Amino acid sequence: MPKVADQWLKDVLIALYQRQAVTRDEILQVTGLNPASASHALQYLLAVGTIQKMGSLKSSGGRRRELLKLNPEAGYFLAMDLDTTRIRFALTNLIGDIRYREEQDLDFGNEMKIRCLLDGLERVQRNLAPWQRARVLAVGIAHPGVVDASGLVTAVNLGWCKFPLAEQLRQVTPLPVFLETWCRTYILAEKWLGQAQDCNNCIFVELGRGVGAGIVAADHYVEGSNQMAGEFGHITIDMEAADECLCGKRGCLEAIASGPNIIRQYLQLLNGSRRGNKGMQLSAVLEKARNDDPLALQVVNRVSRALGLGLSHLVLLLNPGLIILGGDLMQGEDLLLPRIRKELAMHVPGFMRTTELRVTSLGQDIGLKGAASLAFRNSVQNSDLLKKLCRPLSETLDTRKPLSGPRLARSLTRA
Amino acid sequence: MPKVADQWLKDVLIALYQRQAVTRDEILQVTGLNPASASHALQYLLAVGTIQKMGSLKSSGGRRRELLKLNPEAGYFLAMDLDTTRIRFALTNLIGDIRYREEQDLDFGNEMKIRCLLDGLERVQRNLAPWQRARVLAVGIAHPGVVDASGLVTAVNLGWCKFPLAEQLRQVTPLPVFLETWCRTYILAEKWLGQAQDCNNCIFVELGRGVGAGIVAADHYVEGSNQMAGEFGHITIDMEAADECLCGKRGCLEAIASGPNIIRQYLQLLNGSRRGNKGMQLSAVLEKARNDDPLALQVVNRVSRALGLGLSHLVLLLNPGLIILGGDLMQGEDLLLPRIRKELAMHVPGFMRTTELRVTSLGQDIGLKGAASLAFRNSVQNSDLLKKLCRPLSETLDTRKPLSGPRLARSLTRA
């Protein structure tokens, strides 16, 4: 039953990926596999070197239970994070640790040149050691657009309309390419590698140049019927507001609470127009608010009111256990978070005030880690890539000893 | 492997429940089971009589493909719908068809007497034929409250605070009791028996005495981290509004758009206070609006604006393929729907206007059907109830011929 064996391997690998170190009992419990199937899969993965023993736990009864983990160097991913102001490239290992990275600034609003992506990807590939090269599984990309059914990317901020990104990348790499909207890769990163590991209902809210949400509900990643779920930035937050949004509406949350709109509002209060101080930074507005500048405080208060109301909709509709905030605005965590919490409490009835609000700890690399998580998630569901990931390490890494159980490996129908 | 066999049976039964008539190929495709497992499960279910052959389809190649369906009389459920103004009791068959029903009005806001539920349930049980009695699997209940981790129900409208409903019902029935909040049973009914069968991202919005939503995202039913997802009625829709809500806030969607609040707003416009015309019905306000009464139209327009904005949040956050509206307000479908659509379009950017908006066709029995769906869903996941559902029909129904394949049935480890 080759198909079932793939399923066992996939279940076990995902359980290990999400939990880092687990016992055999935990694997049985998490995967729901029957003991024989799980044991087969574990023996096979140990034999080929995709998973490793990492010690043992002494249980209360005195029995020692073995701890297992993924071999972090059993596979690699090329990760790309197309932020709206910066492109980041990386080589990550199987569990999303960054082995090589570089980044490059972009002019906001200018068309993204594909050459620039191809060159970056080539440079990352040049940095691969020979034994890594044989184990690179896929490319994962976090981007700020939407992907249609035929895989074409539309991203206003990058100047792309139905752009064949994956096809273009084939010029420099034969690897499969997996694409996902940034906010959804962020919640993947939090769910698989960050603070949301144990939370089946959690939301990542990006507050930066754009505003968006990545949603996990009932332990499933919410994409929506056209892969457009999480357009949190475009909910109308103030029907009467004059603030124009890039989407064509007025009063969107993003039109009030994004980084550039915070600067715009401050300049409009200061000068009566959005002109002047063109090079002003978000950090400067926040610093002024810290120093009790009344105009900057007025903006911070308005932004917090808008965010508190917007977040209350997420809480009431989805009852998440955890909302994680990230993005440039979190430089102003000290100013914004207490105000947002206060507003949020005003819009959520007492019986529903159970959602925890935190700030991401994955930092600037969250997009790269999310892209790597995306690539992992897709790789274990693809039988060719699963085969590559489960290729005996001895074949690609000459310094290792020969396998202890090659007969076992052959006995499983993995060829 | 008795555990795996249960899993096969469950997968096949769910596939049949959701699709009514399917071929073996479709079952393989939907369940992802391997052909041997599916074939075992189907043979077993046919032998015991839980599923039936219902004819065949001629495929393009000329091969005839057998159509299978659930035997509707292989199991029964007791269903209860605790609306805020009415209790409905029913006996349903396996696929939610109502075999016996009765209902009873309630005084809104008065405490629900448990005696009244026990009496109703007893009357339904008295109406069971002896051969039905042996095959009743469970009680399903749609209620307007929230259930905590220990199964206690809090429902403000019924006057219950941490009420041990399931425990109380044990006085009159030994059957397992499954409870769910009304809106979530409604989307279950639509997803399994109604218009949302093929939709993996769909929402039911109840607009009646209360306002709430039942959400299915990524083909999973969203309960939230404390079983409180879908509190659509309590999102703040108008920060400046004076309308008080039962939850203690002001400007909630429910405080503007629920049935009683529509009547209240009309009376306030008419009399300057909410007093007078105490017996006024929602239908009367709607009729006045149809006859161009300016005050009634003013209320209808405000309600539509609030609902359009609220629904736009659902569309932007969850990108559902379908939103189904139900509840008392839908008597005013002719007035409300065109206005709601117009408002909705104003708050949703063009690229996201893909959600279909429909009115439920399940009528007043949607709560009973939802309660029956809930009971089915839980019953096939419970090995004792699954065993009861798969008991050979010949054992409980003397008039039927003996089984054609008893040996097969015994050969599977179902004892």
C-alpha cells in the first residue's frame, strides 16, 4: 500500500515539525495512526536519517521514553519574502532556521523587476554546499498579492497584474514553487514555528505598509472561496471618514491604520495638507507621540480606536484564543497596545473577553520562515518531494556511516 | 483493526449523508479511502441494511455504475429546537426528515421550565413505533446559549445560567444528548441538507429575535476557542448609536437589526418613546414600509445599512462563496434584500464581490434539521452509536427478510 505509507510518513513528519521533540506515544495520539503504521513509519524515517533520536524522558512509572525530532538538515528550502518595500531571500533548513540570507530595498509603488528575483534566487543557490544541493526540496514565496486559479499573481503594490511568477522562476530553478499571500504565511510561521503552536483558533494581524490578517480556525488555515480571506485592511471602520484607500473605498481600516497613512494623517494635521516633510518616518511620528506632541497623540488615538474596533470584529466572529500582532507599527507597541486593549474591551461583551493579544516574536524573518513552512507543508503532501526528503542521508552525505537498517528501508514500498 | 474499520464506516456514512446518492467511485474520491477498505465498508453496510442500492447510472463508456444511498429508516433522532419564542420537538429519521413534530410558544424573556422540555421529549418518545424505538440513536438540541467546558448551558433569553441541561434530560431518556448553539446548527443543516452542500466556505446569518452567524471555513465548522464563534449580533456597527443591547454595549448590530429592535425603532419614531402599540408585530412595520410609510422606511433603510456593513465584514474576513440569510426578518426579503445588496457592494472592493447572498429554503424546521444533523455527525463518531446504527435491520424489523450476507457481517470485527 504505497499510498497509505506516504500518508503515515506525512502524518508523522507534520507531528514532528509542529512539536520539535516528541515521544512515540505523543505521535500516536496526535496522528491517530494505529501503532503498527506509526511504528513502521518511524523505523523507516530513523533508518534513512530524516528523523533522529534526541534522548529520553523518564516517565513517572520509571519507564524511559525516547524523544524523537526531525533532522533539521534532512531538507532545505529556498525562501523569498516579497514585502512591499524589501525583498528577502534565504536558504532555510527543514525546520525554518535560516542558513543564508540577503535582502534588498525596493521603491514602493514601482514595478518589481523579475530580473531582480531571478538574480537573488541564483545567488542563494550558489551558496549551497554540494550535499545541500541534493536535498533542496522547493521554493516558498510570501507575496503581497492574490493568486488566481491558474497561478497568476496580481499585486498592486508590486505592479503585477496576472503575472506568471512561478513560470518565470523556472528560468533559474527546476524546483517546485509554492506561493502564498504574506499574511497567510505569517500565521503559518506562528502556528508551526512561533507562539501559536498549541492554538487551533488564532489570527496574525499585519500592521505595516498594508493591513491584513492570516486566519487559522478549527485548526485549519482559512483561504476562502477565492483565496482572498483575511482582507482585514479593507473592512469599513468609519463610514463617515474621508480617508481614501488604495482599493477605491473610503474609511477602510488600512486607510487609517497603515504606516503611510499614519504619517499622512500627522502631516495633514500639521500642515493642513499631506505635502511637506516627505521623508518623514513612522518612527518619528511615534517618537513625537511619546513626547506628548498633541497632534501625534491625536493620530495615535484615532489609529488605536480603529484597530480596537477592527480587532473586536475578529474576536466576536471567530472567538480566537490568540491574536498576534506584527509589522512596522509594532515599533510603537508601548503606545498602541494599551490603547488598543482598552478599545477592544469596549467593543467585546464581558463573556467573550478571552482572546489573548500578543506581539510576534519572529521578527523580520517571519515572512521567510512562513515561506519555508509553506514549502514544508506542501512538500510532505507531494509524493515526489516526500521521496526526496526521505532519501537516505548516506546517499547525499558521504561522511555519514552507512544506514543501520537498509533492509528495512527497502522492505517498505517507497521506490 | 476494529478502530480502522470504524473510521471506514464513518467516512462512508458521512459521504453518503452529504450527497444523498453516490457511486462507489465517488465514495473513493470523497473519502480518500483505499479501494479495499471502502469496498469492505460498503459490503458490510449493505449487508446490515444501513445503506441501500437505489439503481444505476449508465456512464459514457457503457458501464453501469451502481448508485448507493443511506437507508433513511436505519436510525432516528429526537430533535429539539429551543428558539427564543418557541420550542419545537421532533422525531427525525437518519437523514433529517421529520416523522413527528410538535411545537409550543414561550413567553420571551421568562425562564424556560425544564418540565416543559421533559414533557415534550416524553411525548415524542411515546410516538415511536416499537421498531423505531430500537434504532433511536441520540437527542440533538439547538439552543440560543453558550455551553461551557463542563456542558453547562448559559442562555440569557431562556433565563439559564450554567444550567445542566443534558443531565436534566437523563430523567426521561437514557440517550446521549448533543447540544449546539442555534446558528451553528443552522449552518450544519444548510451544509448537510440544504443549499450549502457544495460550498466549503459558507455562513448562515440568522436575523430574528437575535442576530448571529454560523460559520463554515475551509470545510470546517468554526466553533472558536471557547465555542463562542459567530457572535455576529454583537459587533459594534455604529459607535455613535444610542441603541442599547442586551449584552450591555451600545450600537451592536443586534441592537439595530433584530426583530424586536425594528419594532422599537419604529415606535420611537412614531411616539417619541418605545411605549404604546405594545402588541405590534414585525410584519406590521414591514407592511407599512411596503406602503411607503416614511417612518417605517426610515427604519428599514437604517437596518439595511447596518446589515450591509456587517455582512461586508464577513465577506472581507472570510471570503465565503455563499451567505445564507434566515430568520423572521426574511418575511421582509422583498424590502431588505435589494437594500442590503446595495450597501454590501459599497463596502466590498470590486475584486472581492464574489460572495453569493441567498435566503434559506429550509423554513421553520431548520433548527430541527440542524439538531438532527448535529446528532448524526456526533453519532457516527461514537463507536457505540455507530454499532447501534449498523445493527442488522433484520434484528429490529421482523417483517424484513433475513440478511443476504450475515457471514460477511460477522467476519468484520464489529462485535
